[in-house]
Amino acid sequence: MKKASVNKDLCIGCGACQEIAKGIFEIDDDGLAKVVCETVEKDKEEDVIDAAEGCPTSAIVVKEDN
Ligand code: SF4
């Protein structure tokens, strides 16, 4: 399984990740993305990788969760 995280120092709050990987990322009260479901289920992995690749500031980190 994979684990997603957002580096808020890099995030600009564009909202793309929230659209690409619904239910994993969400725009927080501070206007920046947060991870709502840290451990990514298999069926969402592709969306999370797409979101990470599509993030304009490379703020999303996806790691193997062993
Ligand atoms: Fe932030 Fe990147 Fe998500 Fe945009 S796509 S809200 S910059 S983490």
C-alpha cells in the first residue's frame, strides 16, 4: 500500500489534487491541501500518483507504506 502526504510549504492551494484524487486530498481551512486518507487503498493508487504528477509545485509525496 502507498502513503500520501502534502508538503504545505510548497502547496499553493490550486485544488487540482482534490479534483484528481477525490476522497484522498481536500483543501483545508488554511486554503492548502491536506490528506484526508493517509493510507491509499489499491483502487485509489493511480489517482494519487496522477495527482502527485499533476501537482504544479511537486508538493505531494507518495511513498510505499510497508
Ligand atoms: Fe497544493 Fe499541489 Fe494539491 Fe495544488 S495540486 S492544492 S499545489 S498539493
